[in-house]
Amino acid sequence: MESVREEILREILVKLPTRDLARSSCVSRLWRIIVSDPFFRGLHGKAAHVVSGGTAVETLLIGEIGDDDHQGLEMVVLNASCAKPLCRVTDLDGAYSTANACNGLILVGSIKVEDPLHVCNPITGEKLKITAPPAMGAMSKHWYAMGFSPSTCQYKLFRFSLPLSGGYEIQMQYYSNLDVCTLTLGDSCGWRQNP
């Protein structure tokens, strides 16, 4: 009888929006065990559930805390409608800042091309550390972005790099030399150079 109860509970929980699912782990020990199960999280991630709050838009505020050298950065994610933080992401080693957000996940990148990237889930506080792609050259300016492909249900990371002139300024003629690297999360192929 216990397994039937758990199975029914899983079927209900898998349909919850991510924010509500994370909060449901506080209900009981059984719910926490189910929600924290990696297999269940995989099912929930692939489910076609709605964004928390239906069509209502939630505003997240992201605060970054660090010293003068940007060391020991801590990122705090707050819901604008309440005073409590949703999560804190700590121990970001290096000069990090928020690159962008996609479907509630936050991509955090460093100004140092060799530093790893972090994909953070502000609801669960989980953080995925990703090795940066190989550097384009000794001097380049780079930007990171994250996107989601609905047709393949995959998240992709992008690094755009441009060579710099001797004065660290981007020259317009170098835009034809834009270097793009792509990484599909969960794919073992690693970073790919785009033509």
C-alpha cells in the first residue's frame, strides 16, 4: 500500500511548477525524499509543466556581493514581491557576474576566459560547474549566453569571442572574426567550435 501512495504522490508532484515543487520538500520527510530523488528530478525536468503562477510574471532580483577584487562572490536571488531570499549561491571563485537567465536557470560567467561557468537554479540552490571552452587567443573579449531548444528539450551554452586590438578595444573589422563555441548540457561531446 505504501508504494501505491508514493506513486500517486509522484504523479501529483511531477505536475507542479518548479518553485512549488521545491517548496513541497518542506511538507514532510517522504515528500523531501521524493523531490530530492535524482530520477524524479529528471522526470520533472522533462515534464511539460507550467511556469509557477500560471501567466503571472514574477520579478527576480539578483544581488552580487564580493570584495574589491571580485573574490568570494555570493549571489543572492530575491523575489521582488517578498522580502525573503529564494536562494544564495556562494563560493563563486573569481570575477563572476550574471550572464543571462533562461527558463528560471541563471548562467553565471567570469570575465576571466579560463574560469568555469556556473548554471544555477535559484529555486533549489543547485549549481552546475562547467569547464570553460578553450581560449580563442591571448587577447579577446568574450560573452556568454544560455538558451533552450524546445524541439530537443536541451539547454545550450554559447561563448562569443572577438579578438581585441593592442589597446583592448574591439575593432569593427574583427566582427567578421566572431568565434562561437556551443555546449549542449548533458551531452558528452563538450564544447564545439561553430563555423
